[in-house]
Amino acid sequence: MEGSQKSNTGLKVGLGILLVLFLGTAFYTSKLYNDKQENEKVLTNEKQQVMNDLNNMAKDYDEAIAESEIKNQDLIEARNRIQVLMDSLKVSQNSVGSLWRYKKKYLALQEEMDVLLAENDRLKVENKYLATSLDSTQTQLAERTMFTDSLLVQNTELSTVVKDAAALQTVGLVGMGVIERSSGKQIPTERARRSDKIKVCFTVAKNMLAEAGDKELYVQVIDPKNNVLGSNDQIEFEDQILNYSLISRFNYENKNLNICEYINELDDSKFETGRYTVNVFNEKELISSTEFELK
């Protein structure tokens, strides 16, 4: 009888220990889950804050461009760079490392904007002063022309400084369908069924800070059904896997370089009708994006 009581006591103690361990494990698991949810919420909020900051910066550029009496290419190109960064941020992963990189790019764009808008304001003030202070004499007209030319030279020099300070970029990205004759002649077309190839063209911008030599960019063409056309190969970076249509390889000599690449139609089908997206990546960084439609 006494042995039975001891056995029952030991069983109760053992069950008590198991219950404590179970409750402790459940509490720890719940805490990990709550911490993960909280971290996701914080990252999402910070990502939205960066997006809001970029939107505000884009609005500042839009106002400056609208107010400028003379088309300021520096402001337009800077505004386009912000749009590219916003498009990339929308599809980026919610991670501390990814968000930090976007914040660094935002801060760099903020510094660039301060310089460009300050210069733009200075030019507007000086041009206004010229308009009100110069009279109609030939001598004064010649002085105004010389001074305006000087301002344009300064503006061009500022554009060169900004571009040289930036990483390798592409501009003028376009995509289109083409009909290819037996002679090799190509005819642009908006018809999906008549397209023999998709043609992608862009310009690698001049950058004196970039090292000259063999370079490569990844071109991604996505059809209306969200398929990656071309080779659809993959390359893995630190925290990202990129599916690309082709690798554009070229020899870079620190000056503008025009490049065109082609995507052939599928062996068993024609191109789909609808909207196509073209992206250009420098390693894992999206540097240019555009869309076109085949009917």
C-alpha cells in the first residue's frame, strides 16, 4: 500500500514537471511569434516611411520642373532616378539589410536634390535679374548673352559632376516588337502575332568614375502572363535570386554607349498580346524599367 502511494506521488510530480515544460515551451513559442510579427510590422512601417519620403521628394522635383521656364534636364533625370528607386522599393523584401540600402540611396538622392534645387533657384533669380536689369542697347544685349551662356556652362558642369558621382546607369530604355526580313532589315510593329523578335535598346550613360573594360547587365523581359522570356536563367546574390532573359555584355570606355538586345519568339508559339515589362539590372540593383504593349 505504501509503495503504491509513493508511485502515485512520483507520477504526479512527473506530470507536474511535464506540464510546466509544456507551458514554458508554449510561452516561448508565442513570444517568438509575437516578436516576429512586431518586427515585420516595424519593417513594413519603415519601408512605407521611405516610400513616403521618396514620394515627397518626387513632388518637390515635379514642382521645380513645372516652375522652370527653361527645361532643366538635370531635374528631369534626377526625378527619373527617384521613380526607378520607388519601383524597386515596391517589390523589395522586408529585411533590415534591404531597407538600410534603400535608406542610404534615399539620403544620397536627398543630398543631390539639395544641390540641384539650390542651383535651380539661383539660376531663376539670376535670370529674373537679367530680365529686369538689362536694357535694349546692343552692348547690354551682348553682355546678357555672354552671362546666360556662362550660366548654361555652369549648369552643364553641375550635370557632369552629378553623373560622375553616380553608379553605372542606363537611360532611354525602350522595348518593341520587330518584324525581321530575310535581308536582315527590321521593321517595328505593335502586333504580337507579326513580331519575330522583341527588341530592347538602351544607352549606358557616361561615368568617368567607373572602371573601363568588359561589363555586363542583366535584361529581364516579362510578358503579360508574368513569364520571364528568353533564357529565363537564374543568378543568386546575397539575399536575392534574379531571373533574367539575357546578359548584355559590352566593353565600356567611360562614354555613352548605345546597346540593343533581342528576345526570340518561342519555338511553339507567338508572343502574347498585352503589356510587357522590361527591367535592366546592374547585378541585383534595378537601374532602369519601362513598359510597352503588343496588340
